[in-house]
Amino acid sequence: DMKVTQMPRYLIKRMGENVLLECGQDMSHETMYWYRQDPGLGLQLIYISYDVDSNSEGDIPKGYRVSRKKREHFSLILDSAKTNQTSVYFCASSFRQSNTEVFFGKGTRLTVV
Amino acid sequence: KTQVEQSPQSLVVRQGENCVLQCNYSVTPDNHLRWFKQDTGKGLVSLTVLVDQKDKTSNGRYSATLDKDAKHSTLHITATLLDDTATYICVVGDRGSALGRLHFGAGTQLIVIP
């Protein structure tokens, strides 16, 4: 059952709190991604992971960090959340060839108040 | 600067009508182009991928074209259904491997009315 699962789906946090967004996939994909989607903009890449403990900054990594200790699991961490990190966060995964299928999770809507 | 521009920004059609969505890009190199459908509050689902210099694909009522010389792609939806209401996102990959980047358009919001 090819799936990318994100938890939680909705989250409200206060400014300054720590945030953990979790993502899992059951397809043994080497590559996993974290994106954020804001109104009127295309998805923006926060971090990419090529495999366990092989992570690389994307286009907007500031204020975020990631952890990938197992191939099937990729976490996004916000240390001391800010209001401008209110967004919808998407996790995705694919095999190393990005022109093969890319699978997306359903997203996590994070609101920082 | 936005490297993937989609038009129109939004579109309303009546059920049963056909529609065409446009994608222009400046991404270089342009290894492949993919169209995604995003239902409201949901993730992105791939509709088709185009790879060749001049490519055409067909997937049921969805068909797409790519012209890499013009850096232009179209997505045609025939005989629209109410369930086609969604945002359609054009994505250009600058490499065939994960070492490359995926460049996302902001999407075209399609609304199909009865």
C-alpha cells in the first residue's frame, strides 16, 4: 500500500514552542523531502534527505532542522516556532531518480500564534 | 524570481466542458515536467510526467504536451466532472536524479460547476 503518512494533520502552537512534524513512507524510498506551501506560492523546499543521516538544506532551511534515523521516517523540527512559520507542510518521497513517481503526504497545517 | 508560471490563476467551467491549463517555465536544465492535482486540503497526486523534447501523454480525460524549445506545457482536461475541481500544479525537474531540484508553479485553481 504505497503511502506517505504525515502526523499530525493539524497543529496549533504558541510562538517560542518547539514543534515536531513526523513523516513516514512504506515504499523503501531513499529520498525524502519537506516542503511548505503558502498561498499564491509554489511549494518551497526546506530540506531533502538522500538516505539515513544524509540530509541537505533546501531553499528555505532557516528556522528548521530535520532528522532521519530510519529510511522510512523523516522528521521536521522547529525549535522555537515563529508566527511566520504558519503554513502547510508537505512531506514527499521518491526513489533516487526524481523523474520517477514522487509521492506526497496529505500535509500538516501548522498555525503558530 | 518565479521560474514556473501557470495560467490562468483560476478558471471556472461548466461540467462537461473542456479546458486547457498552461505552464511556462525558465528552469534550466529541464529534465522532466510533471502535472499534479491537489484537492482542497489534500496532498499532491501525480497525473502525468513528460520527458522528451516534444512530448505528449494521455491519462484518461487528462492529456498533456511539452515543448522544451518553447519551455511550455499544457494540460487538457476533456469532459470535465465536478470531481475535477482542484488546484493543478506544474512542476519542472532540473535533473533526473534526486540531486536535482523540483521547481513548483503556484497552481491553477479549477472550479467545475454543474
